[in-house]
Amino acid sequence: MMRRGLALFVLMIAMTGAARAQGVWVGDEKSLTTDIAYHFAPSSETVISPDFPNIPDTNTQDHTITLSAEYVPVENLALEAELPIAFLKYTGTMLHLPPGAWDDHNFHTTLTDLRVGARYQVLDQPLVAVTPYLAVSIPVMNYEVNGFATGGRHLKQVHLGLGVGRTLDPILPALYVLASYELTLSEKYKENAMTEKQSQTRSDVEAQLGYLLLDGDLNIAAAFNWRHQHGGVSFEDFGMLPPELTNFHDPILKESYMFLGANVAYAVNRKVSVGAIARFFLRGYNTRDQSLFGVDATYRWF
């Protein structure tokens, strides 16, 4: 029961979009699970770097509803899909250069990127659970990429990752640790010859330390997220860059940020789980001081 409760919790947080930690334990064979998640991500300033003052009055409100599903056709193999719907609004007073088409203080709604992938659990305890995964993401609508209110970078991407996890059984069987690393390989932003030279490769790392209560029905965890863009342009270099880059800087930024937060989830019964997450901005480069708050509900069909 403890292993199943942990697997369900890991599955749930694996589907929470912007604060994703890829699931380590794969669910039961022939199981089908669906999830709906809502995230609110407010920001007030644009971050250049920890050594430079932030740019104030660039407030944004991002609301995202993510629909997800996972199916386990054979033992240890999980097939996943998710599609976010974003509701974006710029509420600041600072003008973006060049002006963003969606920075008009109105809400803009768009589907963003469909992500499909597969995970395969190759190891389990008593040593450590190890699960590599492969996924692709494809933009499904022509959303805005320049300005304060944007739907993303609008690039096709391949995601390669590895998740590891372990409970501290037999010493503390209710305590567990998870970690994941994801490398994203992306197409280039082809606005012009100079933007096409900017690398879009990035790394994402997440670590979690959690504890199971109420016979595994209640799960709490502390979490850390780090994203690092390996190429692109920086705000600090704008004075030395040509307009072919600065006029299209949003989808080619060398963005990096760190979050610290927590997850909580409760298994109402064997089929239904509910949860909440929070992530708080720690530091970053070429990004926004954006925190994230979310809730979700998971239903296990069979």
C-alpha cells in the first residue's frame, strides 16, 4: 500500500506542468490516470541578474489549465500526454521594446505546446528506482512570443530525462527522496540568420524530499527546481548587440532561474487524489520574478 500510495503521488506531481518532476515509479499495468491542474504564476518585475537592479512595473498574470493522461500498457512502461491552456495578461506600465502584441492589458487565451512521451522504470528498490524518459513537445497554436505576455518560445523540442528515487526503508520507510534531470534539445528560432545561431538547449533539475502520513494517503514534500539555458542572449549585453537580436530577444534569452517550494497531496480513495503546489522565486537571469501556485485533481480510471 505504501508503494502504491507513493507511486500515485509521484504520478500526480509528474503532471503538474511548470513545476514538473518526472515520475520515478510507474503505476500498475493497464492503469489509466487523468489529471487536471490549475496554476497561477504572478510576477511584478523583470530580472536581469542578481547583480543588477530589476526592471519594475512589468507585472504579468499567467493562468494555466493543464490536461494530462497516463496509460501503462505493459509493466514498467508509462505513456504520457499533456496539453496546457494559458490565459495571459500584462498589467504593468513599462513599455516593451519592441512593443508586444499581447501587452494591451487584456487577457489572451491560447493552447500552448502538446507534450507526449514515455517513461520506463528499469530499476526498483531495495537499491534505487531509476526511470529514464523521452518526450517531445509541439506548439499547437500560433501564440505570441515577443513582449511581456507570451505563450512561450513556439519551438519544437525533444526532452531526454532521468528520474531516480528511493524511500529510506527500513530505517524511515515513510521518508523518500526524488531527483530528476532533463535535457531539452530544441529547434532554432528562425526569425533571421542571427537568431537562428542562438542555441535553445537547456537543462532542468528537480529535487524533492517527502514524507508519507496517514498510511500513505497524505504526502508532503519540499522541492527545489533549477532551469538553465545553455545559449542565447543576455540583457546585460544589449548595448553590444545588433537590432537583429535585441528586437527578437524574448524567444532567444539565456534564461535561468531557481525555485524553492512544497507539494502536498491527499488520496481521497483509490481512484481520486487532490493536491497543491507552491514554488517561490529565489534568483535568476534574464527572466521574471515569477512564483507559482497550483492545485490539481487526479482520477484513476482502472
